[in-house]
Amino acid sequence: MESSSEQRLSSCQRQARTGCGQPGCPCGLPVSERFVLWAVRQWQHDRALPAAGSPLHEGFKTAGLIEVLPDFAIAMDAFLFGARRAIHIHLPTCATVSHDEATLVALCGLAQSEHDGPMMASLDMLMAPTASRVARARLKAFAIALAQAGLRLAPAPGEPGARVN
């Protein structure tokens, strides 16, 4: 019995073939990470409190996360106003992930996996102390709600580490 070339690939090689194959392209990311990336980009694009009917509001509503939209928006505002430097967030249609976007997704993963020490150390490096405390609390609420909705950012014990950063 012959096997196809796809069947002969190791699991690492199969994972590498997900998405378009372009370096930094978000299409190969897990759904949970793509949701966070989309939310970050949409928040940046809208530049206002997400109102009913806005893409961000509708996306959170569809995902069953509408109750944590304020937490997400406040965390993002803390990043915008408390960052030590301008953060680089692409337009929603961009086909690459910036380092700052990857960092935000990774911070959500740290919050979700109860790695509060590394998350706070990272936030303290990126932001003014008052803003980092606000961001920590709000990111934590957002990340926990993502997990409860089935959008796991942090690997389960024994799984390989982060995918984005």
C-alpha cells in the first residue's frame, strides 16, 4: 500500500504547512490567537469605545464574549495611553503580524495560563506602572473568558510552547 506525501510528513512538517507559508502570516495561527489578533487590530482601527453594531462588538457577541468587551477595551486603552513607546498594530487586513501584536497575544496567553509574574514583568517593561496594573487586571479577565469560551491561548501541560512569539 502506498502512502501519499502528506501521510509521510512528520507532525512538525504538517504543522509548518498550515496557512499560506509566508513568514509572519496570521493565517496559520490557531483560531484563538487569530481572534485576539483580530480584536487588537479592530480595536486599533475603530479608535472608539466599541458601540453596538460595530465589527468589534459584533465579533465579541458572536464569540459569546460580549461581557468582557469592556475589559478588553480598557486593557487596550491602557496600552495606548500607558505604553513607554508607540505600539505598532497593523490594519485588520494586513497579512503579517507585528512584534507588538505578537507580544499582546503572548501576554494574553500568560494571563490565561496563570503566569502572573512573567506577565507583570513584561507589562512593567512595556508600560508605566499605573497603566500596567490596569492592563494586568483587564487582560486577565479577558483571557479567562477566552478560555471559558473554548479559545485556549496557553498550551496544555505537555504541549509545545507559544506559537506566535
